[in-house]
Amino acid sequence: MKTRILALAAAAVFATFALAGCSSSGDNEVIAPVIMSAEELQGASVELRVGQALDITTGDLAEDSYSAEIADSSIVSFSKGGERDGATFNPGLMAEAVGETEVTLTNEQGGIQPVEFTVTVVAKE
């Protein structure tokens, strides 16, 4: 009986380490987003890594009132802010491929000038 319990314990420990080895792959790395306000982005140069997000805070303006014009949409993609499934999301950009592109944010509520900035996307480390 003790041998059987020891064998099961050893198998459990082996399985734990084997699964931990699979999950530590660099491909599954979670990259923290860069968080900046729309105001901070005016004239800025932002560097992101492939797979990293830029979370844009909107202050007093509605999250869903922003849209983006991206010079090269193969480098970054835009995600409109707003409410989804009971949660409120900020607008943002996702780094898709290595390169550099110009981005212009506009607000449909008006009252602000277009926010123009540059995003440079670098390879994952």
C-alpha cells in the first residue's frame, strides 16, 4: 500500500513539473500594458513590444467617443472603448508587428484637437 501511495505521489510531482515546464514558454508571456492619457499622448513617441497594448485613459470624456486613424494598420490595431458585458473599457492600441506608424485620435464629442503621436513597435524580448 505504501509503495502504491509513493508511486502516485511521485507521478503527481512529475506531472506538476512537466505541466509547469509547458506553461513557462516565452510564447505565453503576458506583457503589461502601457497606460497613458489622451492628453499625455499629444506629440509623444510610444514604444510597445509585439503583443503589448496601449491603454488610453480619457479623463472626463466618454470612453466610446474616441476613434483612431492609423497610418499603417498592420503595425497597430485600434480597439474602441465603451461598455461591454457590464464592464467599461478604455480605447486602446494593440501592437501587431514590428515597425513605426503615426496615429491620430479624434473625439466625436469635439472640444479637443486631434491627438497625434507615433508608435514604434519592437520585437518581443
